[in-house]
Amino acid sequence: MPDFNPREHLSDLRGKEYLEVKFRLQWLRDKHPDATITTELLSPPDMDYAIVRAMVTVPGGGIATGLARRSFQQSSNVQGKFVETCETTAIGRALAALGFGTQFTEDFDEPEGEVVDSPVERPPVHAD
């Protein structure tokens, strides 16, 4: 079986290449069949929104988490599916943090005009 090629599964999302979470999962399982994924609902179950944390662990290869928040109003699918959609988003973010589709997701793009990883100016270090 040939190695997973993410380029074969890209779709267009607002003019950018995007790799859906299902294909990031397929890529993970191809490379690391022993990886584990755990999710946790952090919000109360009776709310009209969900907050989910996902953790992906690759034995000997790293651990990453992803958080997602989704409200019932944001969900365009069947009533009650916003929790599942939130879980998928959290898993996708954790996978992207491990390098599975990082370049094909918007999860690490900063909002317009907001730079979250800007360099900090430090005073020069002088060797004496």
C-alpha cells in the first residue's frame, strides 16, 4: 500500500487548499496506527454550545491538544450535531499541531490585523 499523499485529498476552502479532518485522520493512521485520540467535553452538557478538548498521542512522536467551541447557532447541520462538529474541529486542530495538514488548515492563521506570534524586542547582549 503506498504512503498517504495529502495532496490527493485537498479541497478548496475560500480559495485556499484545505485538508479535511477525515483525511488528516487517515494520514495519522497510515503513519502511526498505534496513535491514540481522546476527547473531553469541557462545557456542561445542557448548554447551547460545546467546548471540546482533543488530545492526540503518537507513541514516541509527540502529544498535541486542540480546543474548539461551537454553538448550536453555528451548526448548519442536524439539531444536536454541534457537539460532534466541535469534537471533529478539536481533533483536527490537535492533528494540525502534530503536523498532519498544518499547511492545509486555517487553524493557525491570525485574524486580520492581529499578530499573536510577533517577535519581542530584546536589549542586545554584550559579551564582556
